[in-house]
Amino acid sequence: MAFSADDADHKLVAAAQQGERSALDLLVRRHDCWVRRVVYANVGNATFVDDIVQTVWSTVWKQIGTLADRERWRGWLYRLAKNAAIDAGQKAHRERRRRVPLLDDSAIAGRHSGPIEHIGKSERRKRVLDAIEGLPAIYREPFVLRHMEDWNYAKIGEVLSLKLDTVETRLVRARRLLRDALRDEAP
């Protein structure tokens, strides 16, 4: 009988609740990329992602003992990441914003592509990330969860406390806004 990733997570959460640092380290390795995308979806500015994610994992370590239902691990982690991002976002609005790519551009460039292709892909990627960043948070958050995390509508609705119709409407509007923004920026 094979164990699912969720089963493994539940065992790691249980071990982390018992104070096993190595279990928490494994949880961080398994979910750090996902937490980064959740934070980015809520903040919309890549400049602050590292600091916020570090705060999230520090909070996880301090509060993992309060998680009563291990089956709710992802939802609990999501809420911690979202709340940390919102707190940081409110602080950031008072400061000057600076745009920095979320991911290394080399991840997009193919191994065999030349410098011209790399520049084109890098510029296209930057335009798309800027357009996503420019979405209102109510559209950006479900968009990132759907298209970067590949969550289904029901899961998005559950975590964001939205009706299924609302999730669908926000995703349609997000795509329309992105399409319009990218069309307006096209050379």
C-alpha cells in the first residue's frame, strides 16, 4: 500500500509537534516553494517574499503544537502565509515599492537557447509577472492558486471561504484583466 504525500505530511506534522526539528526541516523543503507563491499572490511584490516566508516558517515552528487536526495542515499553513503576507503588505504600502523578479530567469530559458531567446523569454516573463502583480488582490490570489498551484476551484473556495461561483467569476475576471494588460503592453 503506497502512502500519499498528504499521509507523509501528516506524519511529519506529528513528529514536528513532538519537537523533532528534522521533521519541520522536511516540511519546509516540501512546502517552501508553495508558501512563496502564496505569499507572492497576496503581497504582489517579490521584494518582500524572502522575509515574509522566513516569518511564516518561524511561526510554524512556534505554533505547530496548536494544530489540532493534521488533516488541515495545508489550510493552516496557507492561512499563516496569507496573514503574514497581508501584514507585510500593509507595511510595504507605506514604503517605496521596487519590482524584482520572483524566480530566476534562467529557469525559463531553455538549456539550448541562445542569448537572444533568453532575453525575449525574460522580458515576456517579466511582463507577465508585472501584469499578475498589477491584479487586484481579490483576483490575484485565486489566479495564483489555480494557475501556479494547480488547485481546483473547490479547494480554492474552501481555503478562501468563497462560493464556487465566486471563485469561477474571479478567475474569469483575472484572466480578462491579464489579457487586457498584456495586450496593452504588447509592442
